[in-house]
Amino acid sequence: MALVVQKYGGSSVADASCIKRVAQRIVATKKGNDVVVIVSAMGDTTDELLDLAEQVSPLPPARELDMLLTSGERISMALLAMAIANLGHEARSFTGSQAGVITDSTHGKARIIDVTPSRIREAIDQGHIAIVAGFQGVSQDTKDITTLGRGGSDTTAVALAAALEADVCEIYTDVDGVFTADPRIVPAARKIPKISYDEMMEMAACGAKILHLRCVEYARRFNLPIHVRSSFSTKEGTWVVADPYNEGTEMEQPIISGVAHDRSEAKITVVGVPDKVGEAATIFKTLADAEINIDMIVQNVSAAATGRTDISFTLPTADSQTALAALKKIQPQIGFESLLFDDQIGKVSLVGAGMRSHPGVTATFFAALADAGVNIEMISTSEIRISVVVGQDGVDAAVAAAHRAFDLDADQVEAVVYGGTGR
Ligand code: ADP
Ligand code: ASP
Ligand code: MG
């Protein structure tokens, strides 16, 4: 009998009727397969819990925030188990900790370090459907409850699928698969039938929240294919695999696979940094010690007259208060003049393995942005990606312009958004 791991995102379990519909789909899969299900919190519950936390404290203790946020997934797992029981099947719900999801102790963005799913195995062996709360685990050292970062239920699903040696890992969401751009912004986006782990990792890292970055990293490590599809339709979705262009010959490698965007970052500029050896190292060591992930960095040429330079970098907006506080502490030591903060930015990225062998991609991209009247503030590249930072109000226009410039627009609209608020 095959073992199928299915993950249902927040919009797929947004209310009681959604939960009942998903329960039916699970029961149908159970006929002929063993099934393990991972669930996210209902609808926008996680955002609502974050809003609530902010109302009681502007910078809540990370341990307590994790404790609060994991309650969202516990609600949906129990309700889904009840709905399945109501259809006459045995279902058992498990928290991340009960399911054996062991993490490091970094609250808010914990990494899975081991998965010991003996209770899930037991449930399967007894013929039960196991329902696991996504996005959470337990720290090996502190024994505290942790969360894996926003969108982390995808990673729970892949980690459990790998540990249980599942035959399939299906990620059910509110669109029909991975598209060439977010269908909420580009209605002419096309569904990608198969995409490589590498390209999907770049898309996820650049803000395409259809899959959590760690989930793709994990799947690549275990060579586990992921099937991303809609819980609102029965259409075949997108397969994320190692080498999509080699398996069968139906797909030719496109130059550009997709356009991703991200509005969740902010920019900090450290103004007037003395242009001396080691100053940048001190700044970024301070940020690293505060566990802040830096994305793009730009250092201006120092003005000869002052011997000072400006250093700008982008980081998750959620970490910006922590970063600003850490930098203020070292201001006397470094002697920089001031800090500037801008959270009205967005990042637009072109991703495609084919750009390695095609010159002129950057020129076409930048010309498209210029034609759309979008100003570029920062640029960064990797072998298969070009990213720019633009003003937040230019993001939609930039994504649409890039999508069109690389002939990604579909002739007929196929991008359906079935649910969710896009929050
Ligand atoms: P879930 O709650 O099911 O995990 P998410 O909201 O995390 O769903 O992810 C699905 C959403 O990702 C879609 O509704 C869509 O707006 C967004 N998205 C962003 N980029 C893409 C893309 N390239 N292809 C498909 N969806 C995308
Ligand atoms: N509920 C969590 C979030 O909204 C985890 C997830 O949905 O994957 O980020
Ligand atoms: Mg998600």
C-alpha cells in the first residue's frame, strides 16, 4: 500500500465547510493508501494571532509568541480529525512535538534537526489517518515549543514525508500549482508543469510563498518529488523534481522560469560609516549575533572629502526593530552618523536556469522596468537569478512588465485563485 503525505494550507481549511470538504478528499485517498496529513492554521489565523500579540506587547518574548502561534495549527488538526471521524474513519491528531519534529532552539525560525515519527508510524500501522500540526516542533535542548517560520507547514510535510519514506508528498493550496508569477498579480501567469529544485529554491527565496524555502531545500536533500496542487480542483499541479528537462522530452528548458516578488523586506542605511578596515565586518557581525538574515548589500563609494561611506542592506521587515536596536548600540564604537529605515520597498526577481547561457537577460529586464516607469534602487544576482529592489508601489507594474518582456504571458487565462486573502 502506498503512503501518501498531504499538506493542506490555511485557505484550504479556512472554515467548517472547507474542513469538511478536505476531510472528504482525505477519506477518498485513504481508500487504497495510507495517509498522513499536515495542516496549517485556519485562514488568516496566524496573522490574527500576531496582531493580537502586538496589541499586548510591541516586541513579545519569542518563546511566548511561538507558544501562541502553534495554537492555530492545533485548532485545525483537531477539527479535521473530528470531521474525518464524522465520515466514519479513524483519525488521530498530533502536535509537532508528538509527531517527533525535533528542532534547534531558535524561536520563530527554528530548523528541523531530526524527525522521529514513531507515534505517526504506530497510527498508520493501526489503520488510522494521522493528522499533524504543521509549522511547529520541539527544541532538542530547551524542550520548548518552536515554530519554523511563516509558511513552515510545507517544511513539516516534506520532513515527515522523507522520514516516513512516503511515496508522494502533495502540497494542497489555493492555486493550481506553481505559476510563472503570482496569479494574484499576473492573471496571465502560466502553470509550470515541472520545475527543478534549484529554480524553485530561488523562487521561494525571492518571495514566491507558494512553497516554503526550507521545504524545497529538504526535498532536494532527500530527492523527494513534491506535487503542488489545488485542494479546490482535481487538476494535475506542478511537480518539483531534480531534473525536469531530462525526464521525457516534452519540456524544453525556458530561459526564464518565473518572476517572483517580495514585499516583506525593509532597507536600512547606515549613514557616514568611517571608511576603515573592519567597520563593515563589525556591523554585519552585530546583525549576525542578533540572528538577522541579511539579503542584499550595497556600499557606496566613499566621499573623498569626508572619508565616510554609506552601507545599505535589506532584511526581513519583521527583524528590523531588533536590527535597528542592535546597530544603535554599536554607534559610539563605530562612529557612524545615523540610521535610515525604509519599509516601503519590494523586491522583484527573475529566475531561470536558462539565463546562464543566454546573454542579454539583464538588459531586457531593465528595459522592461524602465518602460514601466519603475526606478531600480538595488541590484543583486546569482547564476540563475536577477533581483532588484524597487519602491513598493512599483512592484506590481514591475512584475507584470518583466513577465510580458520574457513572453511568459499565457494566451488564455489559466491562473485561477480559488481562495485565500493573499495576506
Ligand atoms: P497556503 O496557505 O496553502 O500555504 P500560501 O498563501 O502560503 O498558501 O501560498 C499560496 C499563494 O502563493 C497563492 O495564493 C499565490 O498568491 C502565492 N504565490 C506567489 N507566487 C506564486 C507562484 N509563482 N505561483 C503560485 N502561487 C504563488
Ligand atoms: N500558519 C503558518 C503561517 O501562516 C504556517 C503555514 O501556514 O505554513 O505562516
Ligand atoms: Mg504557505
